[in-house]
Amino acid sequence: MITPADIENKEFSRAKKGYNEEEVDEFLDLIIVDMEKLIRENRQLKEELGKAHVQVDKHMSTETSVYETLESARSLMNDIAASAERRAEILLKNAELEASLITREAKESIAKYTEEGSRLRDRVEMLRERYKKMLEAELERLDFGNADILEDFEKDFLPASMTPAEETDEKADLTKTMVHVR
């Protein structure tokens, strides 16, 4: 590449019929000024281009980093969602097992209390029958010995001062009481 210094230092040979030396020097001076200006602009543009390349590389790196971060976030979200689904399934299974256990315990309690109620009902019925038989036996004993008991009762407990009418009333009351007991 030709530099402005090359143009400035260039010596041309002289010929008899040549160009006007002064015009050529002025023209070359213009070319040198323009060439120096173009070289400066070229150098400046190369620097700017270098900076632009650095920025593009930086942006490409950042963009790659952003894409990688987004991909990592997406992967993490998928992992979190899968983990949440697994946890929900486990919680649901635990709840179902607990509900099953509570249901089984309730059924066992119902069966136990039903059986106990049945035993108590049978026992009450047995006690009722025994009591009934005992009362019937006692009533029969009273029926057979009613006359003897009343006579013994009158002798032992009625005062001698009572009139026969009072005795009759008291006997009637005692008989009513005895009948009522049956």
C-alpha cells in the first residue's frame, strides 16, 4: 500500500516535454492530504469495528448465557413440577391410607360395640327372666301361705285394743298391698 510519505518522497525523472512541476506537486499535495485523511478514517473505522466485534462477542456470550439460563430455568421448572406432582401423589396415597385405617378402625369399633351391646342385651334378658322367675316363685309361696301369714301377722302386730272394724279395714289394706306387689 502506498503511504502519503511514499507520495511525498517520490521523485520523478525530468523530460523535455513534461508536466508542469508545480501543478503536479500541488496535485500530489492534495492527494497526500486526502490519503492521510482516508488512512485516519480507516484506522478509526477499524478501531470501531474491533470494538463492535468485542461488543458483538460480548452480546453473543450474554445471549448464549441468557439462553442457557432460560434453559436451566425451564429444566428447573420441569423438575419442580415433577417433584410437586410426586409429592402430591404421595400425600394423596398417605391420605387414602389414613382414611382406610380410620374406616377400618371405625368398623372394628362398631363390630366390638355391637357385640358388646348384644352380650349386654342377652345378660339383661337373662337377669329379667331370673327376676321374673324369682318373683313368680315368691308370689306362689305367698299365695299358698297367704292365710297362714295373715294370721301370724295379725297375732304379732295388731294391737289388742283395735276394734274388729278397724281390723277388717287393715286386713283389706294389707290384701290390696299384697295383690299390688304381684
